[in-house]
Amino acid sequence: MKKNPKLFSILITLIVSAILGYIEIGIFKEYGWTVFLVIPFIIGFLPPFINGKLSEISKKESYKLSFLTLGIVLIGLLIFAIEGMICIAMSLPLIALLVWLGSYLGFKANSGKWINPTNTTIGLLIICVSSMSFDYVNEPENLIPVRTKVIVNSNIENVWKNVVTFDKIDEPTDWIFKTGISYPTDATIKGTGIGAIRYCNFTTGSFVEPITTWNEPNLLQFDVKEQPIPMNEFNPFWEIHPPHLDGYFKSYKGQFKLTKIGENKTELEGTTWYKVDVTPEIYWKTWSDFIIHRIHKRVLNHIKIETENK
């Protein structure tokens, strides 16, 4: 142990992180504060803290040791088919910040006498238990709306025709859709009026959307009865299907609102209401809003082009 304190500190951190991750994801089925805040903090804190109790370590060496441990954890997630590269990349800014903070505090803990091993262990246990308890009982309550608008240079009646259904959309050029994020390809409908079933087809499957409001040519509203997975995760070693692809992002309803602003000019607004059951919500909501806006833009711009060309 004393011969190689860096290796020992990494091994202890990996064991603690694996246990916490298994409890949070494998047992509680949660992606929350423990996964994205507590575990990254521990990955940053424990290596320099443990190493510093066994031998001297500088601040620079503390940072290197913590981020080396993070690198091992991330590679392990890929090798053991636990996670894919896209979600790792999306979470990395948040995780890296927490690792840096943990590493700094782990180093500072050994530069004075304000923290001792016993109190540290008890404190970390309290943080872990409280965060997992919070994740387990905390569920998202409110639907999150995302609204996107375009101006179509055509009369409102022609725009409506391309809103209800639309033909195949060209392959995307937007970089976000090159990552495996699901994107819309076309839309079809069975029936007309309230009760008709609209199918918005994505690369991973179809959104099944029963029509709840048919106010031609001004408003089309629908619920989301079924939806496909939000993305195809990429792992360089295996084909994977992480649990967070099933039910952690859920769309509940949507609408297209058309407003006549001129004889041949129409404002077209698309809205999606959804929930994201991954915390911290403020961080993942930022990603979700960004992606939904890009999906909206893809559909609305296609409707605009199709309508104006005809």
C-alpha cells in the first residue's frame, strides 16, 4: 500500500464509485444527483485525499491523479458496455467540473488539520445516502414546453396542408443528428379531425399521436401515445442499450399553431411538452431543449420549403 499510494487510491476510488453506481442505477433505476454530482466529486476527492495521507502530493499531482481516475472510469463504462460515448460526452462538462472541485478539496484536506479520515468517511456516507434517497423519491412534476417558430411565405391554408402530413425530409446536415440522436423523417396520418392518428416517423421509430384539437387551418394539437427511443448510443466495443434510453425522456403532447400575419405570410409555431427524469434537471433540460429545438427546426424548415416551392 505504501509502496504505491497512487495505485491504492485509484483502486479504492474505483471500488467506491462502482458500488454507488450499481446501487443508484442497477437497484434504484435512477440517473440523478448521485450519478452526476456525488460520484464525480468522489472520483475527484478520494485519490488525492487517500494518497495525501500516505505520502506528499502537490496540487498539480492531485489534479492529474483525479482526472486519471476519471479516465479509467469512463473507459470502464465503455469496455463493460455500461454507457455510450454520446451520453458521456454530454455529461462530461458537468462531471469534469465536479472532479476538479473534488480534487481541489481532496488536496486541501491534506494541507491542514480541518478534516480527518473518520469525519470524511462519515460525511461522504451521509452525502451518498441523502442524494440517493432524494433521487429515489424525487420525480419531475411539471411538463417542460419548447417552442420554435418560422415564417412561411405562403397563405395559411397551404401551410396547414403540409403540417398535417409531410413527405420525406432530406438527410440532415445538422451535426447533432450525426451523433446518433433520433430525428424525424416524415409524417403520415390515418383519418381526419379529432381522433385521427398521426405518425411522426423518426430514425428510431414512430411517435403515435392521437389528434385532440383539429382547428383547421389554425391549430393542430395531439397527445403522444407511444414514442421510440431518443437515440442510438455509440460504443466502440459493443452494441449497447443503456437504461436511460427507456422512459427517462418522455414527450407528452405537442401542437402546431398557425397565425396569419399577411396575405401570403404565415407564422408557424411548433411546441413540444416533455419531462426529463434525469437530474440535475437544469443541466439536462439545457441539452433536451437544444435537441428539441433542432428537431423542430428540421420539421418546420421542411414545411416552409415544401409550402413555398409549391
